[in-house]
Amino acid sequence: MKIISFNPFRTIGMKDITYIKPENMFKEIDKIKEADYILFPEYWQVNSLVYGLKKKIFPNINTFHLGHDKVEMTRALIATYPENTPYTKIMGKNSSTTDIVEEEFGYPVVAKEIKNSMGQGVFLIRNRSDLNRYLEKNDIIYIQEYLPIDRDLRIVYIGNNVISAYWRIAAEGKFHNNIAQGGSYSFENIPLPAVDLIDRVAKTLGINHAGFDVVEVDGKYYILEFNVLFGNEGLKYLGIKPEEYTYNYIVEDTDPDKPTYPGVGKKVIS
């Protein structure tokens, strides 16, 4: 099997891999045409690879398109799992935006930039001054209800399976749970209903590589977002090598005797 990777850091240790820099895509187009699978392209490459060259890519097209920004993923979640999605308003900015936010949400409220990760671009809005600062810097307005939490669950899904889940706990007095923002890990008391929820969501949406962020409030689970290129620090702590799950998935996906369909597979976490 001929495999090309555009991201060597996420395919370290895989055998029979050819690495190509994304910017050299068109210089190496003949190698790409001959490949059986393309791993971890950048977003700008995806449509050309899938729709132009008819290539299998990993993560798949569903994952890339839905995970491209918070607007796309949130609308898909509201359409399919509204009861597990925090109340969210996505709108353009105009003279009535402040009034809408204050009337529908009040304070505190959460505001997000539509493209960001590691907790960056997520703001706790406590008053009108905070809101105005956010509005000044963003044209697409993403407002979400504030949920009283001090931690979230990172649930990692690769291929057809949930492979791991762990808590990310905010530092005392901090708003963000992300490790990059000073949070810490906990690997105990993982709620299986949350794992089951993400297993269903990923299969419903056809996602095959994502780190989902889930919170629990009053016994109910809410999906905040998911990241296509999630951090691997928590997995490394557990001794999990995500590249092994990726490789096994694409091998099965190209084996005519072991076809891979959405909905097939068992959760690895126990």
C-alpha cells in the first residue's frame, strides 16, 4: 500500500510512508496520484485531493468540513444532538447585537472566535465592556450560554472507536480547562455515558479523527466543540500511540475483505 503523509509528526513510526511537504503538493502530484491513502493534509488541500483526484484521505472529508470552524461544527451538532449542545447564537454583527446578547443570555456568557484552539479565542464575558471588546475584534459573533464547570472531558475518537478519555481541570480561579492554559489532567472516574454519547455523535456525523470536549452539568452532558488536530499530551501520559490506531484503520479501510463502514467498531475505552 502506498501512503503519503503531509504531517510527519502525526505519523511517526508508521511504515511505508512517503512524506511530502504541503507546499510541494503540485510538484509531487504524480506521487500523490499513485497513492492509496493520503494522511493529514492541510485544509486547503482537501477539496483538490478528494473531489479532484478522488483520493482517500485521513482524517476524512466529513471531519475536515465539519471541524473547519466552530460555526460548521456547532450547526451540525444542533441539527443532530440539540439536547447535548449548549444554547448558542451565531450571527453577524450589527447595531442590535449587544441588545440581543443581553436579552437572550445576560451575563456571564461565553464568546468565541470561530477559528482557534487550545483555549485561545474563548472568552468569559462578564459585562457589557467585555462584550464590546469582543465585538470590536470579531465580525462573526458566536455566543454560548455559560455553564458552571471547573473541568471538561477530552474524549478522543480515531477511526471507528473512542480510544481514550480524560478530565482536564482548570487551575484554581481560572476559566479555561485547557492544559495549554494551565489546566491539569485526571484519568479517574470517567463517565461512560459521555463516552457512549461521543461514540454515537462521531458515527452519526461520519467523523473519524477528533478530540471532543464534553462537560457535565446536573447529570447532563454537553458537547462544547471538537478539534480535528487535537493535542496528544494526554494520550502520551497513558502510553497510547494514536498513530497506531490511525494505521490500523487505514489498513482495514483499504482491505476489500474488511470493509470499514460508519457505525462499525467497538469503543476501546473501558
